[in-house]
Amino acid sequence: MSTVCSSIDKIRYEGPESRNPLAFRWYDAKRVVLGKTLAEHLRPAACYWHSFCWRGEDIFGLGQTVLQRPWFTEPDPVKAANLKLDAAFDFFDRLTIPYWCFHDRDVAPEGATLAESNRILDGLLERAGTKMQDTGVKLLWGTANLFSHPRFMSGAATNPDPEV
């Protein structure tokens, strides 16, 4: 399968002398510091929202999409989410990072009803689970997006008023 990262080789540690712009110069996951490898000290992760959902717009500008990605132009939101998931795991694999993190709505679009939203999310998370097994990339954290929809403007799930 071809994705937006298909032409990029895996990013590897090459040391501080490397002139390769797509190489780790300082982070060597196998380097031992104080009895542990850097991989044991650090837990680098790719944030799904920042890397795959953000359209590149200037929040103080006109709100135009700057980044050109296939899932931004796909009219079917579930197909778009699947394209994004494929590209993300290809990216994680090429970046050779051990973790990723996401908000629920980053991975799956909302449906017309709560039941449909849950069904879509369950399906995409099942695919993500398979991709995690296939690549070895683990989930560092997954959480609910309780801030971007107007229904959360008064605190929603974090509001101390149970009527909200």
C-alpha cells in the first residue's frame, strides 16, 4: 500500500556527524545512561492530532487548509479516517518511535447519533489495534476530546454541575 510516507526510509540513529536531515543525531535508543537505555528513560510518542489532524492553518489567519493530505479531501469521513490511520502507522514505523497518542475524535469522526459514533470509533480502534500488533507501536495514551465541540463550552464532562 502506498501512503504519504512511502518514499521515506526508516529514520535511524546516525550520530552527531551525520548530515542526513532525516536521521537521529543525538537520540540513540540503545545508548546506556545511568544503567538504562535511552529508550527506557524516554517515551517518545507521535501525537495524532498534531501530526495528522491539524490542517496547517494559522489560528489567527483565515483558517485556510495549508497542508495537502489525501484524507482532507476525501468526502467520506470514515474513508478519510482510514486513510489517515494508514498514513499514521506508516509514519510511526518510519520514524521508529515506540508510542502514539490520540483523542477519540482524532481517530474517528462523529456519526449522526451516539450509537453510530461509538460504532465508528470501535471499528477504527480495532484497526488501530491490528496496526499496533503489526508494527509494535504501543499506545501511550488515548483520551476523549472534551474541548473542540461547542457542547463542551461550559465544561461538559468536567463541569461540577451535574445538570450540565
